[in-house]
Amino acid sequence: MKINGLSRSIPMIMCGSVLLAGLTANGTVIQTKNWTRTTDPVVVTIADVPSVLGQSIAEYYLWTVTDGVWEQVVFQVDEMALNPGWEGYTPNPFYNYFIWDDIDNGPDALAGDGLFSEHDELVFMADALGDQVTADDWPATVPVTWARIELAFTDPMYPTDQGWVYLFHDDTSPAWTTSDWVDWVDTIGMEKTVDAHGYRVAYIGSGPDDWTHSPTLDHLSISAANGGDEIDLLDAHKNTANIRVYIFNLPFCQSDTAIETYFEDELTYRPHWVWGVKDGPVRVIRQYRMRGQVNGSQWGYHPYYTAKSYKYSMHVNERFYINTSMPWNWGETSFDHEETALPLTYRDETGNTGIIDGINTNDTVIPGDVPDWVLVTSVHGSYHVSMDVTSVQATSTTSVWNDDGPSATEAGTCQNANGRFGDFGYRWTAPVLQQNTWLNWYFTFLPNTVPDTAAMGDELYDRATAAIPPPAVQEQPFVMPSPTPTPECIHHGDVDFNGSLSATDAQIAFCITMGLVIPTYQESCAADCDGSGSITAADAQQIFLTVIGAASGCVDPM
């Protein structure tokens, strides 16, 4: 190129090495998620979302935003029904779950009406919580006809935590994620199991502990996905009692009980109680009643169970009424471990510790007050159980411990003599008759790396017994995005917007003329040094000459 009789050339660098800084547009994320309890379930009572009451459940879908991308949430809605046969019990009125699955040759299942009501529950896992976004940010396939509902969660256990999900009304029947965190496997005549992402528990095993129709567990293993090796840790979860009938002390054993699980109990003890199993993608709900028998006759212990199994945890609630006039000598619940899984470690809330190995002499477990929690750890996986038995009125309530191994007596436990290995639990002596009581067990299933510490036991107890609080709810109509105003077109030659002219600016302008760089609007204006409305080699030359002091600059100042 000839400038004032001199030949000046623009230094050429490969255009592929040129990177434009560009201008970053404002994103739609208002606040990003920060959440600690990612393995816990979130249960939202529909009474807290009043705008959906009476609406079709099938037309609502839950979405979340992660890293600026909308994602479908694995969720379920469980309908509830008023139980009119629970008169005299506390609390009253009492609501129970509608059951949708007809399993094990039961009669037709009882379904809800398909409409949101105040006691229904929306359920999902806390790891689905995402970011908060502006009301002009909407999933591409979701109609904008209806307002979305923002559910904003905080957690008092971790005061800085916050997370969001969005409930959308969508009548287009969208294809939805098929992810499923928990399954109920029911084969007639075989064991009934909960196969979850993080664990497996089973009712009714094979061998010496084959308690037909047992409401309690005889298998507990931690999945590989949750840091375990799927070895069975639990020999049996035992419920036993001893009742005095006239001059006889008679055993009351779950091995003799009849379980009523798959029907509406219209004609027996409590009418209109809905039984069965609901298998959803987020939780399995099992409702059943155990009728106690002594020497083949039904006696006055009628526990009602609701077991809710989630991705990494399970909550079992037992409600019962001791209606017999015959005195109870004692009642006991305990958890015995599988000999082939030993050794395991034991720790409880009262400070007791032990090695579960069938050798009691190396343990420091002293029966006394019932601990709020027990933590069992092992190389096969671990579990934590919180036990709430405070509602039982009895002469005394004490903890149970037996690690005597094969030599341990099984008298009165309704179990064959196969030993006791870290058998822990609680015993009531002379419980008060004619009482209503509520018991809760909270299981958390853990990897083999969980710390065996009191602090971990306390934290898991707090998490198990303190549900994630209800959300702040806000309806948000769709807001049309505001058009982005066209910025002023300034022809100053600073194409990379670093605040000064350099040979790189000239290089970028030349690459634009060659079609090797696609500029933004403002970058195009900067490269159009002469303000002609198009970018040419002359613009690149003018920028370069300005850099070396041979030209006065572009039409607009820096």
C-alpha cells in the first residue's frame, strides 16, 4: 500500500488465532442455587399452593433450571383421603393416602379424583432444586397461557441455603423423564422388596427367618450407586411382646400375625381404611395393618403402618391402640444383624459404642435410656436409624443390646436360635392399656465412607426428623422479554474493546473483510473506521496506520 509515497503493510497473523472478547448479554438467572441436603426428599402440601386447588393434577409439571438450562424434575403427586373410621384417635380427623396399584390379588385399588386438594402432596428430591430465573425465562415447549408458580426453599439447618423449582400448567401432555428412584417389587409367594437407587430392603425372606406376612424387615443392603457392595446387613427387625392371660404368660409374636395389606378394610376393626402400595418414581408408599394373634386368636394389638421409601431414606410410622383388657408384661422392638456381614461398628446418641462381631466383651454398650439415634457403619455400607418412641406410656422404657453371637438366647423373640449380633432396640415394661400411640423410625442409607462420629449421628438425626420447610410461593405470569435496544454505532477502530488501538484491531478488521471472523453489531461499528457503512481493507489499513502514527485515527474518537 502507498501512503505518502511510502510502502506500509499490515502485519499478517492467521485469522484463526483471533478471538473477539465480544459483549456479554445479561443472563436470566437472578440467584443461583446453594443447597446442602441434596439426598433428602421435599414434600409440599398442596394447601401451601392454593392457586392449584381443584385443578387437574395431570396438567401440572415441575421444572428446574441448572446452569441456565431448563430440566424436567422427577416428581409425583400423592392424593390423600379423609379416613372416617379413625374416630377416637389423635390427631383427628386423620388423612391417609389413596392407593393406585392393585397388587397381590387384592380388589380394585381406590384412586383419588385426579384433582388437587389441600391434603395432597407434591414430592421430589432436593437434588432437583435449581436457580431462580426471571419471569421472561420459560421452557421452550411450555404454554405461556397460565402463570407459573415459583417454589422458593430455604433451610433453617443451613441458613445460607436456597433453591427453586417451578410448577407449570401444561395441557399438551408433554413427554416426561422416565427416571425412577425407587421401585416396589412384589412377587406372590416370594419376598416383597423396595429396590431404591441407594439401597434395598426386603420383607419376607427365606430360611430360618421366613416370617410370612411380616411387616418388618429381614434384609437391608446398600447399593453400589450409594457406596455399598449390596451385602445384607440385617438379619431381622423383630417385634415381640408377652401378654398375661389369666395365669398364663403368652408370647405375642409377629411370626404368628396376619398382615392385611391389599384391601380396603371395610368389615373388620377399622372401616374405610385404605390399604395397599403406591409405587411412584420418587417414593413407594406401603400401608398395611398387622393383627396380633395369641395361640391362634386375635388379640388387642392392631398396629397400622405407613412406610415411605425414598431414594436414600425410609420413614416408617406405626400407629396403634392397645385395646385389650389383659395386661402386657413387656413389648420389644430390635434390629439384629447378619452374621456374614460382620464386623460392623455401633454408635448411639447416648455415647455407647461397640463392635458388632458376636463378642460382647469388647463392647461398651450399656442398656439404659433409649437413644434418639443409632449409627451402624461397615465396609459394606452404613445406615442410621432415628427412633421416636416417646409417645408410649409404660412403667419403664429401656434400650436393648445383645452381641452374644451364636450363644445368645432367642427365648421370647419369635426367632429361631441363630444367635444375636449387635441386636439393638428398646423394651417397654407393663405398657398402659387402652392407649393410643405413635412410633416413628427414620432410616438413612449411607455409603461405607460415612464418618463414624457422634457429630455425624447428630446431623443425620436432625436431617431425618426436621423436614425441609414449606416453600415461599409466588405466581408469575409470563413476561414478554423486552427488546434489546440497538446500541450507538461508534467507529473508533477499537475492535477488541480493550481501550486502546493496536495491530490486533487492524488484524481483526482485515479478517472481518475476508469473512473469517463474524463480528457483533458493536464490533462491526468499531471496525468500520471511516464510517462508510461497510468494512473494507481500507478500514483495516487506517487502523494500522493510526497505530504506527501515520494517520490521524478513525472518524470517531476513542
